[in-house]
Amino acid sequence: MLVAIGCHSSKPLLRLHKLRSLECSWDSAHTMPALELRQLTVLTALTALKLRYRRWGARHANIAVAGWGCLPITELILLQSNGLVELGRLPQAVNLPATLAAQLSSLSRHLTCLSMSNVSVIGISSQHFAASLGKLTMLKELMLRIDEVADLAPLHAL
């Protein structure tokens, strides 16, 4: 297993043809764009990819999510904050685009762990979002803290 923290380019990884497990973590304003993520498909031995995004927002989603569907992502962690209460107030939720729900559905073959904290998914109903989660049949761990969902009933049905 290789852990790459803050890696913005896939180029240094592309020569590791025997790599079976990779964990990538990004913090704040930096992430690996979709085009770079898609290049990881040349790593044919790769069977487990863990992606961890901290202080993640809609701008990052627009940059990265289009590259997820073609990869063996087993763990996806989207955290808006570091989990700490700063100056006595909770961090504000971040709005993520509806394309996120479609991309989650594309991860159904491999995704076993999904964690989303302090986020709001905009542009779709809670039923649509719940339906996207329902397609993740390999999921073993699900941790959600989604703010401003009008109707939680579909999420309870999972």
C-alpha cells in the first residue's frame, strides 16, 4: 500500500504497475483533477483506492468527481471540516452539486466505505440522493452527516 498525501498529479504514480492499494488524501484548496485521476487506470494491478478529502467543497467536487467512476474506489471520505468546533461555533455545511449523487452510483462495484460530514447536496431531492446510496450494494460502512435535508424518510429506509 502506498499513501500519497497532497498529490496533485498522477504522473509520479503511473510507473508503479504492480501497485495494488493506494490511499490519496487532500486538504483544503488542493485536489487531483478528474483527468489526473483517470490516468490511474493504467495501474492494472490496482484493486483498492481510498480517497480522502478534508475541507472539501463544491469547487473540489466539480474538479474531481468526474474521474471517480472508472477507478476501483473502495473508500471515499468527504469532510467539510476537521471535526473540531472552532471558536465555539460549528462549521457551516458546504453545498455539493447534484453530479455527486450520479458519481456515487458509479462506484457501486467497489465502494465499501462512504463517509460524508457536514455537507448538503443541492439540486436533487433527498429521495434521489437516497436512491444513489441504495445502489452502493458493496457498502459495509456508511457515515453521513448531511445538513438541510428536508425529508429524511428515504435515508432511514436504507
